[in-house]
Amino acid sequence: MNEIPMASDFWMITLDQTQEIDVLEAFGTDRAGYEWWNTQLHLSHHTFIREPFQDYQPKDNGSWYKDGNRRWSASYFRIGVYWKSPFELEYYIEGEMVRSLYHNAVADKTSTGWKYSYQSKTNGVVNESAGYHTMTTHSTSTDFSQSKLEAASAASQVNIIDAYNYLNNTGLSRKSYLLF
């Protein structure tokens, strides 16, 4: 083993801990059996109610970014998030956008281009299968298209930023503090 098993995290969170943007959550190691963790970057966010505790976080496959078999702990890389508005987040790796959340939909960069998708609910609960939120693919494109993302958003009633409306339709709108 040459690598230290360690979680790398970079968050923005409100003082009352009800809004959190996870710029990066990653676990790097070269230990056998942990290969999946070393090839995934978790690009996500949370909305919370603290009392009684309730937490929403998108749990779709696209929230786990993978770039081929790249081992993220093997070298340095640049990562960032553009917090465009309370209902828009864009995630970047090495200066290139790889995920965009817009109101009710998400665009994920794939090996062949972009996939635009959205969530749905059954009986008020976001649908999931095998621990992941199930997503309906609205469309695809070779290059990123804001208009396709907006069309996917219009096709859904479930907000990708705050699916359970814990923030009373305000989205990620409050001053946040950085945690490393």
C-alpha cells in the first residue's frame, strides 16, 4: 500500500446546518476491496430539518462522478462548484463542467455526451431502487444544452435541490461557511 486511506471533504454549510453544498466528498485508498470508492467523487448537497431530523440529498447515480478508471487519490486535481442561484449548481473538475442541477432536473456528463434527467415521487416519497434515486431520462446531447436541461426541469414536479421542500421554496439561499 502506498496511499493513506483518507476522506477528503470540502463543504459549504449554513450556521444552522439546514443547507449544505458538498463541493467534494471522496475516499481515497489503494486497499483491496475499496476500488469503487477510489474511483468516485461525490458531487452533491443536502437540505435538512434539524428537529425532528430529516435530510434530503440527491442519491442518483450521477451524483457519483467517475472518469473511466481514474483513481482520484493518485494525483492532484482541481474541483469546484458554481452556486449560480438558490436552485442552480454546477460542478466542475479540471475546469470542465461535469454536472448541472437546475430546479427540477439534472444534467450529467457521460462518456458520450450529456444526459438530462429528473426524479419522480410515489406517495410523496422520491422513487428509488437499490439505494439510488431512480431518474427518468428526458433527453441526451453531445454537447451541454441549457435548453434541454430547462425542458427536463419543466417535465418534472420534483425539485432536485429540495425535493421535500424543507427550505420552504427558498432553495440554497443563505450565507454559508466553508469546511475542509
